[in-house]
Amino acid sequence: MPTWEGIEDASTMLPRIWLTRLKDTDVWKPLRKIDCKALNESRGLEDVLIEGGRATAHPTEGTITWNFVSSRPPMKLIPATWFTQTPNPKSKNKEFILEPLPEVDSLQIELLYQNAVRASSSLGEGLDSILQEEVILESDPTFKVCVVRNGGLIAMRKKPKKSVLFGLGEVQITLQRGYGQYTIEGEDDENALGDLTHVMFVIHGIGEAMWCKEEVSTMSMRDEMDQLRMTVNKRKIINWREECKKCERQKQPFPPLPNRVEFIPIIWFDKVRSPTHSLMSSLTSVTLRTVPALRSIANDVIFDVLMYLTPEFCEAILQCVTSEINELYDKFQTVHPSFKARGGKFSIVGHSLGSVIAWDVLSIYKDIIEKNAPNGSADDPIRIDAPASPPRVPSLETLDKTENDHDHNALPGFKGADDGKHGTWGPTLPKKMTQTIPFEPDLTIFLGSPIGLFLTLRGAHSVFDEMRAVAEAERASLIPCDDEEADMVAWSPGGQSAPPPVFDLSPIICSPFSLPTKACYNVFHPSDPVAYRIEPLLLPEGVSNNDIPPPMFLSPDGKSLRLHVKARQVGDQIFKQFGSLSNLFESTAQNAAAAAAHADEEAARKMAHMETEKKDGSAQSSPLRPNFEGCIRDRQVAFRLGGRTSRVDFQIQPGVIDNEYLSAVTAHSGYFSNDDIIDFIIFETRSGAEDNTE
């Protein structure tokens, strides 16, 4: 029996392979095997969800649309069974570029091939008659396909319909039946995972207009999310298989399959940077034509920050991000209708400027839900019995201040809106936003975030400090005096005296400020020049920089620090202890004089303040700034903003040999490929079934 050339799939029922590409110049690439099977089962007559629900194939229209990335252009879709083999000039392994033939031609070619197979079989009549047959391609009538025999090899060849000089020098292209074996990166790992239980909306930062350009090598947010998804899936499967091997050795049941996490990018730059917008045309007209590469960085990267500092464009960006999250939230539940019923969770991640946008989106959410919250109920007697609290500090600033002036001025020691000295933790907008996100995030993660810088510019530190003072005043109002305590003892149940209640009289150090999220993490590389801390702004303004607790090291379970990091921590503690001991000996002889000098300075400061009050004749002058020096030493700080974690600031663990200046070059752009962050995301988004196995 003769040998066939180019037959990758010799099965009787040849399955169709579905291929896709974006542009006509691109190479056709096959879809995932599971997606090809789903399309074949539908017989190409109805739409099919592919790519784990991230895209929809429209076989009747020959297109693929993306469900969660509206800015991604649709791709072309075509089924094929027969292909032409074209040598790939870029391949060193003599691989071919496969070009699919239209189905109308593939059916005729398949018929000719089956006739040739039967004719060359043991009971066949031979190939002589088959070699004379040919199929004219309907898609290109200038070419034909025929069966060619060359020694012991038989092949299907495509060649010009009209031969020149008896076929001398004519180009013949070998046809291939079936696509052959192939693998799609990440398909096996994603198919092996369990149910989808967590969705993370990721807001991009500055420069996305540049990173999306084809000539730029830096990955766009969309590509980074695709890569992050594959990395997370692969690591989940590797860890699960290791756990299975451990359980097998210990003769224990296997752990459940790890859950699947979806990463959905929130793209906002193209909405506010439309080429038809008058702002962009004006920017183009005023930009000098010299050093275009540097000016492109200014216009495509730095300009994003300047836009966000402008109230009108800040509002436009927030409106865009909020609308995008709402739209994708609804669309996701349409694609996965049982997601919430299975306990699915939604989270928000912000990178760079995207973290500031995420903060402001949550600030708007907080502002709206607090305005709609009741003042108290029968189930909340403390709020009912407590005296009227000072008005809530508003989170948002508007250029139209008629709505907020009363709230600002009602706060003791809080300047009015007219003098421009008040602070806010939210954005400054032309008008109040009424639309907000439709869920409370399970996780809120800020990566490489300049939030601390923005909050400083907004004057948020004094606002957070005011909230701390208000909380302390409210707590003090609930502590009974001596007579009230005696009454509480006398009227104890059963007529027996009960021990007096114990009240926490230690000062409140951390501001009670929080955002509507179950957990909040401000994660940064210690060498990232764009990243800033948040925790110092939640401490009293009088706290010394030396007393501010250092950021925590990021680790999945809060314990698995690397050995060299632990060694560095021990070294720092020893150095600090010896330093404090030497300082103690040095200061012993000076304690009396220092105490006296401090008392004199304090008395002089108070006298000066009293003289100022008398001169001004104002009883509302600013109070003396309290001294919080040493107030948090040896105390465990807990920030309410962190949610289920007591801390907010987390730094990535440094390497064994880590030069901070060299690391600064790639620190800000390497978060989504950082192993610590990937492990942290895997740990924080694990399902409840996985929790029960630990």
C-alpha cells in the first residue's frame, strides 16, 4: 500500500479545526481543543462561549467577540479540515505555515482523497484513473488540486490550472489533511481547575495609551492579565499535585480541586483619550515636533496624572471606570449565571494611578452608603443612647460647595470650604456622582500606589486625625461617672452587687477611617519610586517618624518569610536594642536638665498660646497640638482600613542580593509577574473548600 504525504489525520470522520486571526497578514491559529469540540457539537449553527467564557464564537458570522474587554477588536473565525503547506522562512526546524482552505473546496478535495484511498486499497482498481482527476477550486478558479504520485509517495497537490511549458518550473503546493497535534498554552491547567469562585477587576494606571501600541515592547494591561491568569492557574495545579502526592504517601483523601480566578482588566484610557476629543487635538497641536520619543512619554504617560488632577477629567475617568465595572459585573453574571449562588466573590485591584482611581471609587461608594445608612435601631442601643455625635466628615469635595459647606463648618477645628484649608480623602469633582459600584469588594489591593501622595495633597491627614478625635470623644461620652457606676452596681440583676464594668482608657492611636471593603492591602516594592505608604496618615499628626511602625512583609500566610529576610529582621532588632541601651546610658546624666528644660519650654509655649488668644479675642482659635511622642511604642497597632487584616502597608520581600537603585528601574512595572504577589493572590482568593483542608 502506498504512503501518503501530508496526511496528519487519517481518521474516517475528519473533525473540523476552528482557527482565528485578527488581521489578514496574521497567521491562522487554532482555538483550544475544548472550544473546537464545542463548536463542532453545535455544528457551527449557534453562538458558543469559548476561552472559559471570556469570549463568544459566532460561527455563522465568522467572528469572535470578547465578553469582558470591550476595547479588544473582534477576530475572524473559520473552520477547516484541509490546509496548504507553505515553508516558514523564520523557522529553523523546517516547519510549515498552514493556510486553511475554504470549506467549499475542502469538501471536493476530501471526496477526491477518499476515492484515491479506495482505489489504492487491496480491493481497489488502482490509481491510474484517479491520477487523471482534478478539482477546480471555487475560491480561486485559477488553481486546481490533483493526486500526484512520486515513487512510493502519494500526495494531494495544489497547482495552477494552466500549465506552462509542460509543467516545467511550476510551483506545486502540498496539501495537508487535518491540523495535526498542537497545544495551547494554559488550556490544560485551566481545564483541570475546579469552579470559578473569584473575579478580580484590575484597573490600569498611567501610560496604557503607550503600552497598547504595537511598536512598544511593554505588555499592555490586557496582555498582562492573560499572562497572570495562566501563571496563577499553572501554579495552582502544581501546588495541588504536590498536595496529592503528600496525601497519597500519608494515605489520606486527595484535596479538592483548586478554584479558578478570573482577572478582568478595566480599560479607561481609550474612553477619555479619544482622538476626536478636542483636548487630544489641542494637545497634539501644542506639542513640539522635536525629540518625539520623549514627548510621547510626556503625552502618553505623564499626561494621565495631570488629567486626573483636573476635576472635570477626574470625574470623566471615575464615571468611565464605574460604568465599566457595572457593565462587566452584569455581563459576567450573564455568562456565569450561577456564580453568586455558588458564593462567588468580587474584588478590585488597582495599579499605579489605577489604585488612586480604585480608592476614589470606594470613597464615592462609602459616601453614598453612609448617607443612606440609618442613625440607629433597637438592635443598636449604643448608637441610640449615645449623645449626638459630631457630623460625619465627608469624603468628597465638589467645586459646587453648597452641599458640603455646612458639614465642613460644623466640625470643631475644621475650616470652612471658603478658605480652602479643609481636607478630604476623596476626589474633587465638579458635581456629586450618583452612580457607584454594585458590590462591596472582598479584597482591595493597591499595587505600586501613589495614594499616600494624593491623600497628602488633599489634606487627608488632618481629616483622619479629626475622625480619631471624634471617636475618642464618643467613647469618652459612653464611660459613666462615679455615681453612675454606683447605680449600675446597685441595680445589678438579682440584687447582688456585680463588679464594675471595665472601660478601655488607653488613647485611640489609629484613625477609625475605613473603606467599604472586607480587606485592604497597600502592596509595594521597597524600591518603587512611585509607591507611597498609607498607614502614617492614619496615625496622629504628632507621631514621630521614628515611632511609625515599619510596613509588614508580604507573604501568603503572614508567616513564610524567607530566611535572609528573617535574618535581616533579627539584625535590625539587635541593632535597635543596643542603640536604645547606649542612648539610655548617655542620657542618664542629662535627664534632670532635659526634664527641666522641657518643662520650661512647655510653660513658655502655653503662655504664648494664651497671649495669642487674648490678642485675637477669639475663643475658636486652634487648640494646642497634642504631643504623641512615644505613644505607640510597644503597642500593637490595628488599622480599621485593613478590614480583616490589622495592617494596610505591605512591602515585597527583597532578594538576597538586592540593589535598590537597580531594582527601581523595573519595580513599578513588575508587580503582576512577581512571585510573592502571585502566591499572595492565590492564597487570598482560595475557595472555602480549600480552607477546610488546611
